[in-house]
Amino acid sequence: MRKAFMTIFSTAALLSLASAAFAAGDAMAAIGTISWATAIGMGLAAAGCGLGQGLGLKAACEGTARNPEAGGKITVTLILGLAFIESLAIYALVVCLILLFAHPFAKIITG
């Protein structure tokens, strides 16, 4: 149920932001809308990655507390997982910076 709710919520959020960006009449309004969209997108990406890292750290601490002998293997797996999660935030930052500074949709919007 939660997965379906998150899918529907994220789809609705993306559709509402896209319609606002394409409905903008002039280039400056479109750039302003794209700026807000990148800010919201990066905020959501950072929040999601933060939650993922927190849950991973929580599970690693619980695993180490239950089985202290496996602490080394758990730590290696945790660091690898945290690196993968952090790479998602970096990818989101790159996409947001491309949208913010390259303005790939400005020509489409202005015609």
C-alpha cells in the first residue's frame, strides 16, 4: 500500500511541476519555474537519501549489537551501501544543475 501511494504521489508531483513549466508564457517565467522545480527535486532527493542512509545505519547498528563478531563484514557492507545511496544524491544534483544552468527546455517553451 505504501509503495503504491508513493508511486501515485511522485507521479502527481512530477505532472504538476511539468505542466507549470510548459504553461509558462515567457522564457523568464519558465526559468523561474525550472529553478523552483530543481530546488524541490534536489530537496526530495536529499531527503530520500537521508532516510535511506538512516535506515541503513540503524540496521547495521542492530546487526552489530546482535552479532558483534560479524561487525567487520557489516561495516564493509554498510559503507558500500552508503556510497551507493550517496551516488544517487550526486546524480540528482547533476540533473538539477543541468536543468538550472543549461536550460534544455527554454527553446521548447518559448517556441
